[in-house]
Amino acid sequence: MTVAVVQFGGSNCDRDAVRALDHLGVDAERVWHEDGLPTDPDGIVLPGGFSYGDYLRAGAMAARAPIMEEVRDAADDGVPVIGICNGAQIGSESGLTPGAFTTNASARFQCEPVRLRVERADTPWTAAYDEGDVIEVPIAHGEGRFEISEAAHADLVADDRVLFRYCDADGNVTDAANPNGSTDNVAGVLGERETVAVLMPHPERATLPDLGRGTDGAGILRAFA
Amino acid sequence: MTAYTATVTVRLKRGVLDPEAETTQQALERLGFELSDLRSADRFEVDLDAADADEAADRADEMAERLLANPTIHDYDVAVAER
């Protein structure tokens, strides 16, 4: 019984995720995608990186890897699944969550701390926070702009499935606080189940106290604790 | 069976921001070119054998649906020619 951190060719945040989970007392192990999921995993992390060199579209190739069928089945069974950065791109490409993550409005790779407003506090990913809390977590992506059709966005909002929005220090959701041009400042969304989530920012980079940043991201990974 | 080339063109839906195209347009303008707009697209040329052109187009269409395009942001079209 462990959390499986799925490693694709080109994943590069898999070790960071395992370290962060270890720090929180969560048993986690890296799983090479070709080996398939372990039996009855406690949870699944799709980590950040550049799987398959971002060929075609970020996450497009990994989303079609056979292990993702196992991940979707596990998600349907209620196993907690989180996609982080490239893992978020893989999650949306594989249909785990709605919308798509595509080229930043700036057309640049952006690596910087951002602030997120917690939009839901009643999910496993946000139980450590209160609704409206502002947390600081870094981003590092070139394709993080959340795009979604108007109709699907309306459904997303109506179903209250936006988990995090980019905001300023006071929690105001503004264009200036939107680092990449995401629709409605969306930084992270829930799947059909609250146990499935994706987000572009990196909670595993804001969990270990010795990294010189805050530890605001730890609460997200505590979903597995 | 006949040999075909199916050309799949994948482009962003109108209205979806294309920062790479905007940057490319700015670079062209910096070089002194005058243009009113620029759009980019990905083109895939798929060689395949099929019973007829319709079958070749159907298969290329499914490739676009399942991998080459992301329906959230893309439109695509398929053109088939004998090879």
C-alpha cells in the first residue's frame, strides 16, 4: 500500500514528489509507466516534467500510454489522483479533468512563485486550508494557460469544480495576478470526482522547509497522509 | 488496396489565443513585412493503404480525433490523395 508516482520518459519532478511525500510521512514510490500500477495503490501522482519532450502537445503522448487506462480505472474506483504541471497536462489530455493547458499568453516559459486562492476547502486536496485562503506555490511551465469552451467553463463553475485560481496577495482574482492567460484565472480543477485533481503549480516544491520557500503546498499533498 | 496520403491539418479554433503566431507575426513585421494577421497550423502527412479514399479519410479522421488534435482547442481537416 503506497502512493504511486508515475514516471514517464522525461518526467523530472518524480523524485521531488517522493521526497515531499516522504517528508509528510506518506509512503510513496516511483513507478515506471511500462511496469504498470502496483496493486491497490493508496494514491497516484502524475508528476511534472517534459514527458516525451512535449512532442505534439505537452502531455499528449503520456496521456495515451497504457498505464493511463489503469490510472483512469483507479480514479473511477475512488483512488486519489493528482496531476502536477506536466501531470496536469497529461491528466487533461487523458480526459481525467476538463479543459486543456496550452501555450502561455506570454509565449515564454515562466518559472516564478504565484499566489493561489483556495476555491474549495471541502476536498481531500484542500482540507488543510479554508476557502478563500491565499497560498504561495511556484509555477514552472511554458504551456499552462487553461483553455476551455464557454459551455464547458460554465459547467465547471456551476459544478464548483475550480479548485484554485491565480490571485494577488489579498486574494483578488485579477488579470495582473494571472501569470499565463488562463481562462478565469484557473490554476487547478477537479475531475468528475473530488478525489481527482490537476494543477499547474508545484506543491511538491513548496513542501520541504529547507528549500528557502514557504511550505504552503504541503496541505495539498496531505491528501495522501 | 490503394496507397494514399492523408493530410491532416490541425489548427487552433478561431478565438483561441495563439501566442506563437502572434510572436511570429511581430517578427515578420519587424522585418518590414506588412500583414493583417497570421495563423499557424500543424500538418501531418500519413501514408496508408486503404480500400478506397473514404476508408483512408475515415482512418485519418480517427487519428485526429484520438491523438493529433485536442478537441478542446483544435479544429482539423483531412484531405486524401492517391500516392
